[in-house]
Amino acid sequence: MQNPTATLKPAQLRLIHEIAETRQLQLAAVAVSMTQPAASRMLSEIERAMGAPLFLRQPKGMEPTEIGHVVIRRAQAMLREMRAMAAEVRALQDGFGGTVRVGAVTGPAVGYLVPAIRQIKREAPAVEITVDVAPSRDLLRHLAAGDLDFALARVLPEFDSREFDILPMRDEKVALLVRQGHPLARASAVTLTELSDYEWIMQERGAPIREATLEAFGALGLAEPRNTVNSSSLLLMIAYLSKSDAIAPMSEEVAQLLIQTPVGAAFSVLAVPRDIRVSPYFMLSLRRRQMLPIAAKLRDLVLAQSGLAL
């Protein structure tokens, strides 16, 4: 048997609500822009569909029946949902609502995503934004699966680049972070030769920042540092640096975040004259997927933060 409430139209829901509010059919008809006879016919149609009267016609006005109270409550709930749906759709269309999921390697996540997200949240606080900070391989896998709206990552040969829209971004500069009490923290210039015998804490082999650091040693004919601890956890790196004379290579953006206000952690960046740079990363999005307006807006803000623009 068909549920009679499933056939109710928005105009009928509004009429039920207005009758419940005003207790007068004439006033309800005016509120929904109908004539009183048309409103009376519509109410009769609703009551026939329900198989019971919704209101008792009393001298002092229209009083809801027991069934009427149930229908009124449900009609008002449906109207609220319809208004919420309309508002959410408008927000999506205007770029002020919805959900966004993006991914980035660490440097651009700190340098470009954070300020872009802050701007979005000032304009549209209801937008839900999720950021995955991970290695490029993980980000590309999630992007190819449709789990991300866009990613700031490096293009890897095992992925088909034809699946993506690709915009070149920037390379990353590597900073060598130490605690402020490190023997070389105040040196005006430090060579990689001087750093070889120190303890290092680095990401695991294959991580771009680690590989760029080791390549810098190799380019000078130096052996790789032997005394190393491997970890992908930035928190563990910070804890380890604070209690040792170890050296940690990381993106310049992350290092500056740690040592500048308001964080102001007790760390220093070693003054290495030779720049260590990681291969460029890109703005990547799935070619066959259309972005929501809010995702496109965030992407454009990231590009603007980096000095680029579509």
C-alpha cells in the first residue's frame, strides 16, 4: 500500500504548515498565494489521500486532529529539509558550500594550502575541507581513484600522466634543522663535509627530501652519513632533534614554520651555502572529473599563493 505522505507536493506541505500556523484557511491561502476556494480544494485532496480529516472546522478556527498533528509535524520537517537542500545547492553553485578533499606533499601544504584554506574559511566557514599530507605515490593513487579533488605532488612514472590535468608548480628547497644548542647552529657557514660525522634523522629511502640530501653529498664526492635514524614522522623528528645533536633535512617551509613566530621553537637552520633542492611538484587533478566550484576556488587560491594563476 502506497504511503499517502509520499505523494504530498511542496505546495500542499506549505498549505498544511500555514493552516497550522494561522488556524484560518483564508489567511493560509493568502500566505501560499492561492484563492480560498483553491486552498479548500487542495486541503480536501490531501485529506482524501490521508483517509482522514487533518483539521476540525471550529468557530474559532481550524484545530488539528490527532492525525493532523502528526502530518503537520512531518510536513514542517520536510519543508525544513527542502529549504536546507535548496540553500546547500545554492551554496555549492556559488562556491560557498560543500566538501573538498585535497592532498599535498609537506612543503606546499604548509606554504600554500594553509593560507588558501584560511581565506576560503573566512568567506565560507561551512565548507568542510580535508587535507591529506602524504608522499606523492600515495597522493597519486588516491587522486586516480577519485578520492581527491586535486593534489600537489610529483609525477611518478608508474602512473599514467594522461589521466591528469597537470600544472607545473615549484621545486622545494631543503633546510637542515638542528636544535639551537647544536655546535654548528651559530656558524656563519657550514659545509656538508663538516656534517658527515653527525647523527641524522631523515625520512626513509626513496623520500624526495632524503634523496636530494644524499645526492648533494654524492655530488661533492662525499659518502652518505652513516649514523642515521629513519622516520616519516615530523613530530618524532622534532622530539629527537630537541634531545640530540642530530640534523634533520626538511622542506624550507616547514623549517621556517617551526623557528618563526608564533611557533618559535628552539631550533635553527644550518647555513649551508650550497642549495639543496627537490625535484618540482605539480598541481594535479583528475582529467575526467569536474570539480565542485568550491574545490576549483581553493585550487585557484593555491595557485595565486604560489605566484601562479590559471
